Amino acid sequence: MVVTGLVLAGLAALVHVYIFWLESVAWTTPRARAIFGTTEDEARVTRALAYNQGFYNLFLAVAVVIVLVAVGQLAVGATLVLVGAGSMVAAALVLVLSDRSKASAARTQGLLPLLGVVALVVGLV
């Protein structure tokens, strides 16, 4: 189960790298605007905020990837994965609680890290 949790957390990290790209690199493109449901004007006005938010998602992914690359210390590794993936889950909860219309986005953002956290905890117990 620990391996399953790490694989799921790794997949969640990939999703968050993609979100980073959408928010920090491609925010004003038609594709990103369609995914986030923003108009051209809204994207232009919120570009700096999205840029910052994208890096937040990238840093969460980096925390998880560091563990996947430097496996060896179970306690430290599990802690980093639980903090990184747990933060991804918490962010997804905040998203859906702040705007119910974002439930699909929250599910995309939060399901893999949630499954990873559950599998990791079950594997550690």
C-alpha cells in the first residue's frame, strides 16, 4: 500500500505541474480560459494572481517529487508526501467549499492526492 500511495501521490504531482503550466504559463490562452471558464478580460486582469497560484501548485508537486526521487528515509519521506499531498487535498476542499460550481475542478485536483494519502496511511499502519 505504501508503493500505491507513492504512485498516486506522484500522479497527483503531475496533475499539479499541469495546473502550474495552465496558471503560470498559459493563463491567457484560449485553452486555459476554457478550462477555468474565464473571459479574455478576466484572464488579463487576474494574470498576476494566476501566475502566483501556479507556483503554489508547482511547489506542492516538488515536495512530493523530492520524496519519490530520494526514497530511503521512510519517516521523512512519508511526512513530506503527507504534507504535500495533504495540502493538495485541502486546496481542493477549499475550492469546492468556496464555489460549488468548481466541484469538477476540485475532484480533478484532489482525488489522486486523497487516494495517495489514504493508501500511504493504510500502508504505514
